[in-house]
Amino acid sequence: MRRILLIVLTLLSTLLPGLAHAWWQAEWSYRKPVTIDGGPQAGAIGSDAGRVPVLVRLHTGNFKFEGVSETGADLRFVAADDKTVLNHQIEQFDPLLGMALIWVDVPNVSAGTPTKLWMYYGNPKAPASGNGQRSFDPDYTLVYHFAEGAVPPRDTTAYGNNGQTPAVPVEGTVIGKGAQLGTGPLMLPATPSLAVQAGGALTFSAWVKPDQLGARQVIYARRDGVGELVVGIDQGGPFVQVNGQRSAPGQPVQAGQWSHIAVKAEGENVALYVGGRPAVSLAAKLPALNTAAAIGADAPAGAAAAQGAQAAAAAFAPFTGAIDEVRLSKVARADALLLADAVSQGAESRLTAFGADEQQAGKSHFGFILAAMPLDAWVVVGLLGLMMVLSWAIMIGKGRSYGATSRANGIFIEHFREAAGAPLDRLAVSNSVPEDVRADSSLWRLYEVAIDEMRRRHDRGYDLSAVSTATIGAIRAAMDGVMVRETERMSKRMNWLSTTIEGAPYVGLFGTVIGIMLVFVVAAMAGAVDINSVAPGMAAALLCTAAGLGVAIPALFGYNWLASRSDAIGADMAVFVDEFVTRLAEEQGEGRSVPHAVAKRA
């Protein structure tokens, strides 16, 4: 038993180091650690931002672009557990220029504990899986990356709020490509998903770079009758205006430099953010807005607008400069998220850090399945492992015991038959049977109890030269009792084998059912239903059933083999009892036949 446990512990010690360096899937040859750190020494976002679409900016300084697909189709982002696949969208990927811009849907960006991701690549057969509709949560109603060129900008979200007028492309913006403003407004659609209720919530954000600082330049404007929402810059000071009520100027921006401007409205407060940090606020609530909005110039007033409102609208000037990464949300975003956006999307992101690339060491598919196993599966496999160790210990112990008994019985029966014609107690008196045979042979124990019964009767004055039928029956009963005890000793712990045979498959099936339930729950919570996100967990869950069968099948074979050997030993004992009693009745019984020469002398 101790030797078997030592072997099992040795196998586990060789397996665990491999599990410590888990690999998501065997088809991917490389991976790169990516750390999202909002702590004071990194992003310094102040508080937890929650779910954030984080910009992963790759360049030759942090990525070699070797072994990866030319289009980035084989890129996969996996959480630290090496099982949960994260949604991502590739905005730009150019290995020749050595630059890539990828948006990764990080479930939680914390100001405390850094979040570790794995970027896998190096699978030429992998299909493209980037999806902007999944990379941005459903509260984003419009996201423009301006990566399409001289066409109306395309909305990344599932709402499809694409631009109504073509954008003038500009290269080398803060995030890849952007749009040049100043020649006319970039009109947004008037769709239900962009509608704002009176007093409702809204978040607008964009990166802007003014060519020159002027008076009342409009970045974003929306008018519906007498209601208005205007975000602009006045002589370098960002401002927000709601229904004619204008905020104080925020932190100044510089001409020719990129600045992150955001506005969020919630209830009776509208706040302006510059560089992700609160600048000014306005005690006002949004009007109902159902018309088309404009970027870079003032929006046209509604048909019911008063002449005074139109005159005020005419006083706003177009914004002259570049714009990038325009976003609208139907909720008021957290301050930490706006700061995380400004920090991570800038040219020098302090939120994202990269580690050294790792190459797969050639782990087998079975190793990847083990690496994907959750805790509940390990509990089931551990229980099955314990059942396997105990069942194998029983089978090995019983096999050795049955083998020793069979060999000793064979040697003893030879001695017994060689002593035919001599008194039945000859073997006990002469000590001709070896000591090891006496220790292992069940037939010797039957013989020994029979001789003991005969000696006790001799000591009480019985005539053993004429043993009665009743005495022979008593001796046989004593031998039958020993045979029953020997049979019980051989069957001891065999019930554990039968329990293992019947119970191990059910234990494994239980682990599989729980594992599959967790796979679907996690996939639903993560919003990922592709095969790459559920296949590892499904394979790990099915491994529990395979483990149960792997424990039960050897136990079944071992049980049948041991049962046949036990039956053979039992048959030998039954035959020996009959043989001994027959010799006793023939040689020392009352009705024994007397040889002819002896009868004549009498």
C-alpha cells in the first residue's frame, strides 16, 4: 500500500509543474502576457472601472510581429485562468509597419489588483474572431474608430449608427486614423438607440486636436426644438451648454495637441472631463433629444425652434482640427472608466504593460485538457484517484495473497498424498511440511484443525482406532467452519472493488454534468459562445467521465480475475475436506474393512 501511494505521489509531482504553466490550446504556438494595472504606480485610475474596452497598442518596441498571421486573425486574448476567451476587435494590424491597434474587452479593470491577460498567436489555420459588437458593452450606442477612410464612419456597436456624411480621413492621429473637421458637419443618424429622454443619462467622449484656438468652436451638437446640448471649445477652454446654460471653461487644451474630452449627464447634473479628470459641472438636466446630432459643427435647429434659438445657434463656429475615437453611451459612465479611457488610449499608455513572449513547449492535447480543468473537476478526479489507489492496492494485495495460498496448497497436497497409508497425523508429528507452507496454505489450516479435533478426543479417552460416524461428522464440521472463515478472509475488501466498479462511472458522470453546467454559465456571463471559449471546458468535463471509466474498468477485470482464483482455492478446500474425511473413515472408522491376513490371525 505504501509503495503504491509513493508511486502516485511521484506521478503527481511530475504532473503539477506542467499544470503550473498551463497553455490555452495546443494549436497556438506563442503567447504574450499583458497586464492591465490601474494601481497608483501605473494607470492610477483611483477606483475600480469595471468592464472596459482597453486599447492594446502593439509596436516593434513591445512585439516582434513574428509567427503571427499577416492580418492578425490568429490573435486571441485569454484571461489569466487560461480558459476564458475575451472579446476583441482589431482596428489596425500592419506587421510590415510593425503596428497594431486592438480593443480588448476586459471584464474588470481594478485600481487594486492588476489584471493579467494572455495574448495568444501563431496558428496559421485560425479564423478571424475579432468582433467589435461584442468588444463594447451594450450601453455603448455609437463608437467611431474612423478606420474606414473617405466614407461615412462605421459604427462598431451592434446598433449600426453609421455616419450620414463622409469623413475626411487623416493619418497619424492619437489612435491610428481619424477624421479632419472644418469643412462641414459630420452628421449622425436620428435613431431610437441614440434618442435621449428629458432628464436622461448620456456620455459623450472623443479625442480632439484643434488646429487653432477660436471662439465657440463646436465639437458635438444636438438640437431638438428649443432643447440643445453643445460640447465645444472657446479660446482653448472646453465647455458644455445645455438649453442656453453654459458651463465655466474647463482645463485649457492646446492647439496642435491631442486632448480627451468627455461629457456625462445624469439627473440634474452635467459634468465635463478633460484628460479623463473632472473639470467643471453644470446644474442642468438634458432635454428630450430625438433629432440628428452633428460633429464638428452646430446641428440644425428643429422646426419648432424659436428665432432666438436659431440666432444663438448661428453664433457657434465649426471646429477646425482632427477628431478620433468618438463614443456615445446611453448611461453615465463611471469616472474611473473615463480616466481609464484617457490613460489607455494615449500614445504612452500607463495602464497596459507587456511581458516577454513565450513559446509552447510541445504539450500534448491531454495536457491541455488537464490545464483547462476547473476546481470541481479536480475534486471529482481526486476522489476517483483515491478510489483507483485503493482498488489497485486491494487487487495487488489479493493477487499476491491468492498466489501464495495456491502455491502453498499445491505443495501441501503433495505431502499429504505422499503420506497415504501412514497415520493421518504423520505430517503434523514429523514436521515435514515447510514453515512457509504452513503459514500460507489454507489446506494446512484445515488439516491442522482436524488433527487437533482427533487429539482432543484421544486425550478424553476416545478410541481413535474405531472412530464413530458422529465423531467423523464433528471433525468435518470443524473443517467446514475453518473453510468458511478462510472464504470470508479471501472475500474481505472485495466489496470495495464491486463498489468501485458500480460507483466510479457515476462519480465521473456527476463531475461531467457539473462541469458542463459551469461551462455554459461562464460562457453566458462572459458573452462568449464560440467554440474556442467552450471547447476546453467541455473536454475537461468529459475527462471526469473518462476518469470514472478508467477506474471502473480495471477494477472490473481485477474483480473477475480474483473471484475466479478465490473460487479455485475454495474448490481445493472442499475437495480436501472430502478427501480427508474419506481417508479418516476408511482407515480409522468403525465400519472400515479389515485386511484378510489380519482377520485370519484373529
